[in-house]
Amino acid sequence: MKIRMSRLAEAPEIIQIWKSSVDATHDFLTAHDRQEIEKEVVGFFSETPVWVATNQDDQPLGFMFLHDGHLEALFVDASARGLGVGKRLISHALALHPDLSVDVNEQNQQAVGFYQHMGFQVSGRSELDNQGRPYPLLHLSKANGM
């Protein structure tokens, strides 16, 4: 598995990874909110570096948006879950930013457990997501590369 910057031509494939991952983990989202969030994810491509984890054929299996020491998003294709893709992406992010932080939907207990397993600790909570939707966020951090 390799971690590299994504290519612009991979945007549709990365959106498919996002959809696959959301189908598997975000059953709490309404259909309307899911459509709105998808538009926001598409917008990230022009604003934030996109890192991808690829298989031996250089096909993306997962991706992350990383900005100024904050993990904006990390998604793994449902077919690649359990293969260490998320761990590899987190390890790469920590190599770049040892004091990494991330916000996670509180309802996404799989993600909360994953980040806690990776050594992140809850540092705060918000009742609403960053766009004001009623999806509480847990703020997690991994200070000093713990």
C-alpha cells in the first residue's frame, strides 16, 4: 500500500469511495444532508490537499483531507475496510503533523472507536457539525504524537 497525493482525474473515484464509506458508516444522515455534504466534499478538492492510499495497482482505496494539522476527513472504501488503509493514512498524517486533531460525528461510533484505538483523546464536543446541522461532533487530538 502506498500513500500519495491524489490526481485531479481521480476526483470521481474518490467521491465513489466517500459514498461507499458513508453508506457503511453514516446511517444517521438524512438523504438531504448527505447530498449537501457530498457537494462540500467535492469543494474540498480545490481547497485542501487530498492524500490517497493505493493498492499495488495504484488504485485508491481510501483518502484523507489534511489541512494545517487538522484531519478534515478520512474515508475508506467499504470493500477495503479492515485492511489497514485507515491506519496507514493516519500514520502518514501523524508523520506530517504529530499534534494532529480531528472532528468526528458522535453518532459514527465506528470512527470514534478507530480514532481512540489510534491513541486520540476527546478534547471537546459540539452539539452541531461545522455547517450547523444537528450532528454532534467530538473533537479529538493526539498531542505530542502520543
